[in-house]
Amino acid sequence: MSSIRKTTPEISIKLQLSFEKKKQLYALLKSLKPDNIDFPSGLSMEMLTDYDNTLVIKLSSKGGFGKIINTVDEILEHISIGVNVIANA
């Protein structure tokens, strides 16, 4: 009889946001930087900029769907607020 170990799968998500102006991209990136620290164990986030004014956010979770869904929801909320502030600036 073999032993089967249950493991939580690693989940990865990539968000891409395109901006008309590089200035908008960097304003949002700067506003999201504080979110990129003190993550729960098993969760990681990386933010990159692309050559065509695109912000790429990569999230990985070894803690199951709940952690990553909650994190994506929070990040999207912060992005929405940031985009509205930039649009009205």
C-alpha cells in the first residue's frame, strides 16, 4: 500500500495593465510598492514594467486559492483607486 501525500498546488497569476503615458505607469507602480512587503507565508508578488508602458504583476501562492484570490482582490482595489487618482490629477 503506497502512501499518498496531499499537497497544496502552487498557483500563479499574472496581471498586465497598459497605460497611455509612462508617467501614469510609474505613478501607479510607486503607489503599489508598499503592498509588495510583509506578505503572508507562501505568497509572493513581483512587479515589473514593460517597454510599452505596461505594468506586469506576478503573484504566486503555495497556500491555496483563498490567499491568492484575496490578494488579487485587494491589489485590484488599490489599482482602481490609483487609476482614479491619476485620472483626476
